[in-house]
Amino acid sequence: MPDQAQPRGAAARRQGKKVVVIGLDCAAPQLVFDQWTEDLPNLRSLMNKGIYGPMRSTIPAITCPAWMSMMTSKCPGTLGFYGFRNRADYSYSKMVMCNSTTVKEKTLWDLLGEAGQKSILLGIPQTYPVRPINGCMVSCFLTPDTSCQYTYPKSLKTEIELVTGGYIIDVENFRTNDKERLLGQIYQMTEKRFKAARYLLRQKEWDFFMMVEMGVDRIHHGFWKFTDPQHRQYEPGNPFEQSIKNYYQYIDERIGELLSFLDDETAVLVVSDHGAKKMDGGIAINEWLQREGYLTLAEQPSVPIRFEQAKIDWSKTKCWGEGGYYGRIFLNVQGREPQGVIRPQDYESVRDELKAKLEALADDKGNQIGTRVFKPQEIYPRVNGIAPDLIVYFGNLDWRSVGSVGLSTIHTFENDTGPDDANHAQEGIFILYDPNYQGPKVQNPGYFDILDVAPTILHLMGIEPPADFEGKLISAYEQQASYC
């Protein structure tokens, strides 16, 4: 678009190209770049013609906030949310779920809209409830169900339902022992998502297209133990041994179909918000806190119960924990929490003590597991919202955090939210095919960062990234970064 035709307030730009982003939630670099590369011809072709490598995710490495960090170039501390559920205030129970209303920073498509560029968004996490954009949107798996208004504009919902024969937001329950049903649902969901993608690419006007497929995440959590010989529950010759590989090949075929609709000047990215790895077990964080004298229950349950159901003696409790793929610990501070017991002047010493003890945790056999503990103030440039006092990667994400109480053990191999075989890994995938790129094809691990995706996309589209972005243009393009 010539300068004189730019909308008021548009960012500085030069002539750019169209960009397609295919997001594969949880796609693992060790599978795409190593084990199965030869079995994924379309991804391999993009890699051979472009640049690729593992990409550092956010801390924590989880869908919310990772995708929004990618799309805003802002870390979780700046965004002000640190997982799907976040403290609404300093009470002991009020939590809020992440959705589009919790995103206060400008997204990539907001910036593109200001520059007069049209976007198509399909399934990007934290786009529900839908909001108007310059283009069209099908919201994400956080949508309660298809009876809700999950598209923008509203009329698009009828088109999507017709094209797909009934759109599927997400599988019903990926933490289930009914693996046949789960596998069928994952394929059905993915087929409908790619049907919608093909329709939108062909029928709608766009400069930027992005979709995120959740099936990769769902199949990892549901089937990892069946496919990984290193998993403690792996059984050779089981009927699901090839389930994840077969699905990756299926995804690769669907990607190939999308690529066939694109012209030779369109740039293509394939990215994931984080990776995946086997889960060795769970650390019952609140059981451990009880044993160490930090958490006191007014009544000990006779059977395992969710922490929210437990009766806590807050007057004798220094801290409590949250379960999930990573752990979160909240301190009970005087003047902050309703019945705070930790004096503000003792806050840092208690945090340091907890950090040291958590990092020294061993597995069920007494072996060190390499737990990493983060203070938000040390890893983010700013800390908005109500952050956990500590973020915990048990066994560097080899173990999950289990929040239930009444387990009578610290180490558990049954997930309190249902069967789950995989945890998240810190590195996802980054693949970029730019028809005009002439530099080196392969980069070393750690070269790509999730915060660098948005500025790189804007560069490809000829738009100068905003000064407040926390990521940067990937170094392959640094010499080209001039805008007029």
C-alpha cells in the first residue's frame, strides 16, 4: 500500500508480503527436527528451503500465556497472566480464567489492522470471546461450545458450520482411558479445522492468515506413554505405538494441502508455543508443604481431595501451592492476604528458603531431579497482575505439580485431573520459509525466541515493529530492517 493511502496512525512500512502462520500447539522439536523428519515431507520441504530450529517458550511454558506472548511480543509478566487460572485478588479462593478480555496489550492483528492489513484467525488461544478485527476470526478451544458466538463477523459462524458439517471447538476430554474414542475425536476435530482453513484461505480476503491446531497437544497428553520407550508405563507392541507419529504425518499432509493454495511470494511459518516430553510423575506440592511445616490443615481428609475443598488453618499457614504442568506457590503475607502470617520483612528470606528446599527435592528413589524455581521479579522486566510468588518446574518439567491433599505421599504416578502421559517442554518449533531469504538454513538451539515471532512477521509484511515490543527481529533479517 503506498504511503499516501495508509490509514491514520498506521505504522511505518515498506513493501511487504503475505504471511501464513500454522500453529501446532505443543509440537515437539525432537520429533519434527530429528526422529520423524523424513516422514514429514511438507515440513521437511519448508525446512530445506527456509530456516528452522527449536524456539524458547515463555516461563511458564504453557498455552496461556505462550500464544499471546508470541502474538504481542510481551512476556507473561507484562501481560499479567501466568497460566489458565490466575488470582483475581489476594483472597484465598478467587481465581479468573484467561480469555481475550485479559489481553490488554495490542496483538499482531491489532497492529496489522491499524496498517490497513486484513487478518484471518482460526483457533488462536485466547481469542474467545471474539472481538472485531480487520478481517475474520474463528475463536479458540476456550469457547464453551458451538452454541456460543465463536466467530467474527457473526455471519461467519453459519459458513463454518456448513463447510465443516458441524465445527468442533475441542475434544470432549483428552484425559480419559477411552483411547479409541479420544483418537477418533482428535482426527475429526483436526479435519474440520483444516476444512475451515482451506475455505477461509480460498474465500476470504487476507494479508495475514494464522491458525492453531490443538490436536498435537491433545494426542501428546493422551498417548505419550504408548509411543515413548523411555516412559515408565510404556508397553512394547501396544496398539497405539504409532499413534503420535501417524498423527504427525496426517498433520503434515493437511499442511501440504494448505501450501498448495499459496502463491510463490507468500511467507510461511510453522510454530509451536512449547514442546513436549514424557512425564515421570507428579510432586504433590501441598503434601510436601504440609510435611515441611508451611501449610496447616484444620482437618485432614481421609481421601484425596482438591485443594479448594480442603479446610485450611490460614492462621498457621505460610504458603500453599497450585497443581498443573508446572507448580505455583503463593505466600501468606501479613497486610496482603486476609490472614497473612509472613511478615513483609521476612518475605524474601522465606522465598529463598522455599526455593532452596524445592530445588533439592529428590524422586521416589532418592535421586535429584533438577527442579528449577523462578522468582517472577527476576525473570520478567515487569510483573503485572498477581503473579505467583514462585514458579516451579519440578524436575525441569519431567514431573508435574499435583495440588490435591490427602494423598499421603509426595510422589504420585496418578494424575489428579485424569490420565496424562506428557508434560510440556521449554522449547517448541520454529520454521520460516521466506521466498526471498538467502541466508543459512539451520540455526543452533536457542537461536529463536517466542517473543521474536511478532516482530519478524511485521518485518516480513513491511511494517516496523513497535518500540515497546520485548522481542526483536530474528538476526537473519537485522540488516534488512529499514522502513519507509
